[in-house]
Amino acid sequence: MSAFSTPVRNLGVIAHVDAGKTTTTERILFYTGQSHRIGDVNDGTTRMDFDPQERKRGITINSAAVSVPWKGTQLNLIDTPGHIDFNIEVNRSLRVLDGAVVVFDGVAGVEPQTETNWRLADKYRVPRIAFINKLDRVGADFLRVVAMMEERLGATVLPLQLPIGAEAGFRGVVDLITMKALVWERDDARAPYVESDVPPEMLEQAQAHRTRLLDTVLEQDDALLAAYLDGVTPSPAAIRQCVRRGVLSGAWVPALAGSAYRNRGVEPLLDAVVDYLPAPEDVRREDVDAASSLASDPDGPFAALAFKVAADGHGTMVFVRVYRGRLRRGDAVLDATTGRMERAGRLYEVHADQRVEREEIRAGDIAAVIGLKDTLTGDTLCDPRSPLHLEEISIPEPVIEVAIEPRTREDVAPLSKALQSMLREDPSLRMRHDAETGQTLLSGMGELQLEVAVEKLRAQHGVEVQVGRPQVAYRETLAEVVEVHHIHKKQTGGPGQFAEVRLRFEPLARGEGVRFESRIVGGAIPREFIPAVEAGIRRAALQGVIAGFPCVDFQATLLDGGFHERDSSALAFELAAAAAAREAFAKADPQLLEPVMAVEVVTPAESLGDCIGDLNRRRGLVRGQSLRGTAVVIEAQVPLSEMFGYIGQLRALSSGRASFSMQFEQHALAPRKVREAVAAA
């Protein structure tokens, strides 16, 4: 993972689960010479899925980094999970990558998790290449997937290839830039493709698509466009340069065809990564709090973002993306997020489960640092003489939780230590203590994530725990505007406590969180005590009044108050604000919010009616239907509380032929019956 003396591409591979993402990555390792044998997901021999749980379950759980060479360019590659429960890995990877390869299933097309990942890439302005995979499968259709991408993702998709042959007969692609056929005559990965003329039966179709390609991309170069209109055909190199400009600006997404499992289409994909995705110096970060954007300068003041924390037998590693400057072993850096100084112990270039020690890392590098004791995901590390803040990584809200407790008294301390380590590694996991039951509740994005976390406690940390049944992680909110006046007064013989606050609480739109505003004028409350008022409100919001779930989506406004010269303190104002907030929560018609999931069911047509009826019984709202090959896709919104055990019922309704996927969509007001049942429980 070098600096600019060698061209660099920092990219991720993202996809819906089972689209062939890890298989594609394993082929990339083979063709670049990083691996001398091809790992197989089904056999548990993949290089990138090296965690025992990943190999056991046949899915990617943790993002894994590797550095590989291709035609003189260094590719720093991150393979990310496809399952929605581990979306935090995709989120934080996309935040630090310069480009991405999005893998699509040639049969299923645009799937729910692909949409989620695509929106994340839009948010972080990451240029993309689409690789439409599995074109050897029954029902695969390259151009249909391109149309789905444009319809469902709102993208301008630029096919650079057309598949030769369909389904089991898929054997190669037509390169629309060179107008040559690239044919893989055998499935053997060691057999290179053969370049030949475009098959006569495809010539007319290929010429039509090439004309559309040129009409689109040559708009990037006025001189080339004018020459083209005068009858001059641009060179392949000039066309590629125009394609690259459009990719970097976000104007379009190139689409390539292949079947990674059958070793077809991977080499042209690697060529496209080098040709079209940005180098570090092509990207300027506009998300800094400085007056100007952050250019990738190896000789400037150091600036990096910590995007992942991982612990293993060698200690805690913090993965960083260096945006500017360089970091040497032993250097002291400022964690601008916490204001603390940290010291870099050892620096490593990471290759999946292997590491190579480095003396320094530089702008454009993705590397691991050992020795950063307090740095967390999303923290900005920088030169203390040039402090700045980079945009933090957004963390999704958990939707499901389980109660966990140590199996023996001897496990209490190890469990606490293990949980703290796991929460530092995975910020999408949360922990809270239920004051009424005394239970420790671990919450996350789904049942699978919590299963993996519990197994990790046992396998990696040696802690045996008892686990309760999964429960929905509800939220609470306010429905009315209320004002409260509270005086905290306590006298115990020594110095007293006094704080007076008048607060207004009002509901906000869903997803707005908790906001605080002070309207104190004239010194009614000293300025140094106002942060304590906000802290008290936020502490009280951690436990609502209906069933002890966090209270969200409200604004608290500090209107007035009073203080005592001797007896007032930050603690007194924090206690007063917390008591006032609890009083307001009870008065403001508290409501229960339940997580609602976007559910996609793929079912044979003969089971359609039964599946829709079952979703309706689960309080689901069916939003639409579409055909996918011979199957029907149902899109619905369903409360998470109604989805426990759904897979068993779905299999029974469809004779085992239907499948589903779901992901969190929004919090919505729960019906009165649900609220009463949750409160009673």
C-alpha cells in the first residue's frame, strides 16, 4: 500500500449477500498472483473469509483488506459483507475508499442490500463500476439488470461489454470500446481469454450499443466530439479517458459482464479498475471543518481517519486511511475527536489474516496501527500543529436485542471486559443495563449479528453466557408539547445543592434524534452550567417511561432557571434537568416506536396469494409486486416484532421454494395494543 511512486487504487467490493462478491475477490487474488489457488466459499477455503465463523457459515462477517498488483498499479482492496446485519462494515469501508466494484447477480439483479449499499456510496460520493455476475445461470440477463439499475438506483449505466452466449452457453464478452470478442474457451482459471472478431450474429447489436456509448462519453471532450461528428473514429485510449472522466464526476457507472465462478470476465474487470476508478490524488475531501478541501499530499501535515478497530492475539489494531502527510513508527498524533494525544507503536500493511510491518505510511495508504489506546471508529487523527475534523462515520440504530448474563460468578469480570472490547470493535452493537430487571441487554442490527457476537464471546474471549430470546429494540417518543419547571434543592448539613430549570419539550420528525437549545439570557443560569443541563436531559432520555426504552425525536429548550452562588454546581443542574425530563416524558403523551422492516419475498407464482395473506396477518403493508424470471417478488413493510420465525412459515407456505430478505427502514408509531403489551411485559 504505497504512495504515489506506484499508481494506487483504493477500492471495495460490495454486493447483496450471495451475489458472488467473495468469489469475485478470490479470483482477483488469483489473477493478480496474490494467491496460487482459488478459495471456495462452499469449501470454507477462501483467503478473505478467514474467520472461523465466516468459514462455518459461508458468509462474510468482517471486512478484510488485501493489497495486490495489476499491470503496474497497486490495488488496495477491501472485501465487505453482503448481509444487512453487518452493514456497518460496508458503511465504514465506503467512507474511506476512493472507488467501488458493485457486484450484481445476473438473475436477481438489483436486490435490497445492493440498494442500501448504493445509497451509502452516493452519500460518500464514491465512483463505481458494476460487475454483472453469474451470467452462466438459468434466467440471467445482462441488459435486464442494466435496466433495473437505471430504474431502481436512478443511475446512468454505461454498458462497456455485451455477453456472448446466454446461461450455460455464456463464454465471453464483446468489448464495445475495441469492438473485439474476448472468449474464455475453458473454465480453467489458468487459461487466458482469446481475443477475436465480434461474432457475425452480434455485430449489428454491438454496433448499436457502441454508437450509444460514443454518443454519451464523447460529451466529456469537445474536440473529440467535434472530430467524431466529422467522421473521425476516436482511439480506444481516448474513449477510455472519456469514460474515466465521467466515472470520476459521477456522471455514469460502467457495466461489465462475467461469471466469476467460471473464471470469466475477471481480467477485464481488473483492467477497468485501473482505467476508470480514481487514484488517491484524484479525490479531494470536502468534508473537513477547514476553510479548504483536503488534498492528498504526501508532504503535507498528517491527517487520517480511523475507520475500524480490531482486536486479536497481537493486541488492538486501528485501521486508518491516510489522507495527507505521513506517519512513522513512534510518532505522536492528535485524536481531534477526543482531544487526546496518541502514539503510533507499530504500523502494518494488512493482507487478510497476514500482516507486513512498515516503517511509515503515507497519503493514500490504508494500514493498521498498533498502540492507539483510546481511538475509536470515526475518529480523526492529525498533526497536533494542524488540527482538523473529518466527517465521522454514521452508525445505524440497533433494532433487536437480547439479554445476556454470565453463566458463573467467575465470568462476571471477563464478560464485562469482553463486551467493552467488542463494543469498541463494532459500534453498531450497543449495550444497556435495565434498571428494573438488572439485566444486561446487547442490541444490534439483526439476529445473525447477535448470534455471531455471542459465539465470539465464547470462542475468542472464553466467556460462557446465558442468552435470552431476541427482543425488539423499541424506542419511545413524545406526542405533545409540554413545559416543566423543576427545582432541585438538597441540604445535608454541609454545602447544599440547588438548581432551578424551566424547560420546554416538543416532538420532532422521525429520525431527528435528540436536540437541545438554550435560550437563557441575562445570566439566569451561568454559562458553565448549561452543558450539564443538556447532559442531564440526554441521560434521562436513555430510559423512557413506557417500558424503559430510549426516548428519541424530541427537542428540549432551556427557557429559564435560577442558581445559588454557593450551592449550585454542574451536578445539581444535571440532576435537575434529568428529573425535569422524566416529568416531561410522562406528561407529553408518550408513544412507543417500533422498527419497521423493508421485506422482499421471492416466491413461486402459485404461492403468491398465501405469502401475501401471511404478510397481511403480520401487520404488513404490501407495496408492490414484480416478476424476476419465473418467480414473483413481493415488496412489503412489516414490523420487526412480527418477523420472528418467519422463515419457517414461509417455507411451509411455498414447499420450501420461497426466500426473503429484510432490512431496517424506519421507526413508526406502534398501535395501542402493541404499546400496552410491551408496557405490561
